[in-house]
Amino acid sequence: MRDFRTIPLWKDVTDEQWNDWKWQLKHSIKTVEQLQEVIPLSLQEEREIRGTLTTFNMAITPYYANLIDPANPTDPVRMQSVPSLRETEINIGDLLDPLDEDVDSPVEGLTHRYPDRVLMLITTVCSMYCRHCTRRRMVGEVDKHIDKKVLAKQLEYIASQPAVRDVLISGGDALMFSNERLEEVISQVRAIPHVEIIRLATRMPVVCPQRIDEGLTEMIKKYHPIYVNTHFNHPNEITPDSKAACERLANAGVPLGNQTVLLRGVNDCPHVMKKLMHQLLQIRVKPYYIYQCDLSRGISHFRTSLGKGIEIIESLRGHTTGMAVPSFVVDAPGGGGKIPVGPNYLLARSDHLTILRNYEGVITVYNDKTSGESVCGKDDACTDDRYLIKKGVARIFTHPEEIIEPSHKPRILK
Ligand SMILES: *Cc1c(COP(=O)(O)O)cnc(C)c1O
């Protein structure tokens, strides 16, 4: 990270301005001319960026732009923030809404895919437009906060669904709202009796750590339990500023999780990922997910094979602290949701023996014979509607007669 005042564009900026998130947003880099003042661009790059900006906006906070090493054309921060002409390529298999978020949406901007939790998209705006954004169909094209009437409908829907106990507030970036407007949303969600936990999804600690101000943490404290999931992709994003932002949240009692996207040329390496996971734990952020790069349009140059993610998990599990090992998930196209994939540790099974291997390749035998009775069926939880499993593979354990079959099958099983 350079001293920002060595860059002519920011030579007169005071510390106070630099540390003010509103100043950061207002002075985000949105044009080729501004970008040229921060990092050198070849004529060709300049032309390419102009070509891309007609389809997907650019916005880079001065703080984040200042993390770019100007001498490195493949700098990981640069790759995530500076447009590439490859974004205009549409590949076979690319989808506009790969996760069918709009299909599973009973109300505009709200996705209800899992039985007990919903995703609220409250804005299409971000302080930094990730070049690998999965919600390109809405984010970075038209900048807008969700209409108050639509927001009211989202809240009404959640209130009408007693099974919803977990509400994710995302966007865009949930923290693009002012503290006051965000409090309006959070307080209304919190007022719904069946909502147990609230999660905020934001990349601000990474791209605009100044956003995590005292007003925000004091407000959040009033509505606990609130969790924050953020989005660090590379160790270079962990700086004294981002560390301080995470610490401010952690000190306000907010458990922090991280959702990394596996990106070719940025973090598709077990060593880089291990370093990232170690450094996250040091700033009190628990690695939660590594995502396979989605099938959204214009991001195929970032995509790796699934095997790369599995290799990364193989390189973490056992080799390092279990807390440093996130789940590698594929968000299934067509609204299938997140599917964890990883190395196979279960090699073989018989009636009573399970053959397992560990990270070293040592093969062990686990004797499955058990005795005594299970608590299942005797605890209050076993008859409580909130905890019963109503669908899915796990349902078959208690209802083996209820097999799952595709609806288009020519032959119906009896
Ligand atoms: C990711 C996601 C969730 C939350 O999933 P968790 O595995 O609980 O973190 C909820 N709804 C939608 C639509 C999602 O994409």
C-alpha cells in the first residue's frame, strides 16, 4: 500500500477526508481518466476499459485502488476491480441469472429458497464493483436502492412466513445504506418475532473499511444477534485498515464470516488460500465459504475447474487449523442452492466397517457397531415442528417410503 498522498490525484487529501467513507464513495474511480492517475494503463488497456464500461460500471474506492501495485499488471486487487474486455465475451453455458434468484422470488428483491431463511436484496449499489460479480444482471448496471414500497412488501412477506428464522440482508452492498436507513430496515426485521438471526452481507471491510464507523457499530449492537459476512479474496486485502474495521465489528459483538470466490489468476492456489485463511483468523474473521465462480455472463475468464477448489480443500483440511477450513460450495445453476463438494475421505463401507483415509493418506477402519438407544424420538425437539425435517434426502431417514423422484420420469416407482 502506497502513501496515498504520493499520488497526484490525492496529494491534497487530508487524513480526515480519506478516513471518511462518504468521501471515499464520492471520490470513487469511475472513469479511465481517473484510473490513469493511479495506475499506468497502456493504450490498448485504455481502449479495452472504455469498451467494457458500456456494459458494466466501474467503481473503485480510492482506498482499494491504492492497494494495487502499479508495477504488476496481474495484481490481484487490480484483477478484481479494473475491467477487462473479456467481460464482454458471452460463452456457451453463461447465464443471466444463473442461480434463478428471480424465479424463487415471491416478492421483488427477495429470494426464498431454503425452508428457514430468506435473502433480501435491498440495493443494487456497491462501493466497488467486483469484476467477478454474480449479480451482474442487476448490480453495476442501474444504481438504485430498493423502493420503500418494495421493502415494505419484503418485510410483510417475512412476517407472513413463520418458518423464516434467518434473514440475510444483501444487495449490492447492504452497507451502502446510511446508518439511519439501515437501522430502519434492521429494526423492522428485528421486530418480526420469528426472526432469530440477521446476517448482513457486505464487502465494505475489504473495499471501504472506513464505512465501519462508530455510528454503525453502536446501531448494530441494539439488534443482536447480528452476523456479518464479508468477502476477502486475497491476502493483499488484509491491511491495517481492514483489520481495524473487522476488529470494530468483532468488538461490537458481531461474529464475522468470510465468503471467498475462487478466481483464476487471483487466488486459484492452495498456498495463497492457506495464507488468506490464516490471516483471516488473525483479524477475527472465520472462513465460511469458498465459492465456485458462478455461470454468470462475462466472468468465464475467472472460472476454474471444480477440481481446483477440491484441491484447495485437500491442501487445507488436516494441514491446518480446522477453523481455517471453509466449505467449498457450488451454487447450483437453476436454483439448486449451495452444494458442498470436497475430497472423499470415505473410501469403502460394509455392514459394520467403514474404511476412511486421513489427510496424510493413512487408511483406517472404523467399526460401526453401536449399542444402546438413541435420544431421537424422546427429546422435545423430535416432536417440535420447527426442527422436523420436511423434505430432502435427510427426510428419508425417518420416512423411507417417501422416495424422491424426478417429475419427468417415464416410469413411476411403486
Ligand atoms: C446463500 C443463500 C442463503 C444462505 O445460505 P447459508 O448456507 O445458510 O449461508 C440463503 N438464501 C439464498 C437464496 C442464498 O443464495
